[in-house]
Amino acid sequence: MSDGPKRGRGQFDGWSKSSLKSLLEGCSWQWALTRLAGMAGGSTPHSAAGTGMHAAIEWHEQRRIDGEPLPEFWELLWEASSEAYRDGENIPADFAAIHGGADVAAQWACGLTTTWYDSKVREQLLTYTPLAVEPHLETERTPGPNTLRGYLDWVGRDADGVLTVIDYKSASGLQRWNNPDHHLLEAAVYLYLVSTSDYWSGDEPIRMEWHVVSRKDDAKILEGQTFSPDIIGFVHDRLAEAQAVVDGNKFIPNPSWGLCSQRWCTFYHGCQTTGILGPDHIDFDLASRRAASLPAPDAGATGIP
Ligand code: SF4
């Protein structure tokens, strides 16, 4: 699942699963640099490889929806590598020189797609019936001023006919994907969005699964939560919490976050090494109102001199 259309600086106007997760469970400072100040963090080789894998699976599943023959394996690799390469061109040049660029992303995307193609995960998916891939859902049934929206990877029915939402994940390893409670926020947002859509009849269960693919380990399915009225209250509470951070300009760097490293955050050098992208140099209270005081969105995003 990804965010909606990209918006410009200071034009944040809606919540998505990734924005809630990044703000509440990741680093609110990174969130503000990207979404409020509109600075382009760019891709990383891992995220671009994931984009490529998503594109290949999406194509595979769209063929099933259209009743057409499945793509050949080499066609899926072509799709994965081209999309990863395209996204990899958004990796900032200075970051790519250290951590790998579009060519590395394309290679990893082929590895992920190969693992998925040969896995039991794909075998199981073929017993399910897809209804839509990448549907964009948006609801105004939120308590605050902003809507909740997002693209879901896959919505359909499992082998027993139960309404199911699937999120594909590319991962370095599978060890983080053992306990669905560790990913409750994203499951809740997916289930909430489906419960506001036309896919749901209103009186049937909705379940979710993560299909996790690792270049190194294999692929697995992690069964997630099912929809219940508690999910609505949980999502509303998290939306209120996130809105309070934004309204109060309470953005704080989170260097203890597991993804705060040179490898995962393209702002790392500017934020943690030179400090040019840190709180001593950027006042988000000002940034949200007077964006001209910030660097241009596409220039010097990483802060690497
Ligand atoms: S370097 Fe760390 S603290 Fe700074 S924005 Fe990135 S994740 Fe947040």
C-alpha cells in the first residue's frame, strides 16, 4: 500500500497508513521533512527493489482479473527490473554512490521476484480470487479534519470465499514477520479502509495477510487480524494522536528508531552528522507557515555536502 498522489510542500491534507506509521512508530522528524516541508528524501535501493517486485505481482494478478494467461517468468523479471530501475533513478546520487543505485535496485527486484515466483506463497495466492489490485480507497469517516486514504496491494477472496486484503512486503529477512501484533497499526488501517468500501457487504468477516518476500530467506504468509468494531476505535485514536503531533508541531528526531541509519534514511547525513537538517537549523513551526525558509524540495535533500 502506498500514499496517494504526491503533494507539494506544506500541503499535507490527508492520512495514509505509511504516514501514520512513520509519524507514530518511526520518526516524526523524517515525516515532517518529507511531508510537511516537502523535501524529497528520494528512494533507497531497498525501496526501489520493493517497487519492482510489487509491479511484477500486480501485473500477474491483473492478468488473472482480466482472465488472460499469466505472464511468463522472464516477463515478470523484465517488469520488476524496469520498475525498480525507474524508481532507483530517484535515489539521490550521493546516497547511491555509497549504498547502491538503480542497477542494484533492479538486480534485487529480480531476486525478490524469483523468490516469490518459486514460493508456496504464490501457489496459495493462485487458490484465491482477486477482485482488485492497487485500488485507491479514501474515507472521510475520520474524526479529525483529514481524510484517511491509500492504495491497497490486493483485495479479493481467499480459498474459502472470505473477503481478504493482502499487503506484499519485501524484506531483508523474515524474522521481523512472526507476530502480527507488531504490525497492528497497518492491519487496522487496511481493515478500516476496506470496511468503508464497496468491497464489503457490511455483514461478513474481513481478514488480512502479509505476503513477505526476502531475497535471502524465501517467502512466507503472516496471517493478520480480522475486522471488528474495536478496529474503528483503535484507528480513530491513532488518527487523533497523529493530528495532535501535527497541530502542536511536536516533531522530534528519533535516532533510536531501528531505521535511523545511513542505510535506511536518506536524511541521515544532514540530520545526524552535520545537523543541517536537524532541529537547530529547521523550525517546523516556521516551515509549516513560511516554507521559503527551507531548501528547495529537490535540492540537497540528503544534506550531504
Ligand atoms: S536521520 Fe534518524 S532522526 Fe533524522 S530524520 Fe532520519 S530517521 Fe529521523
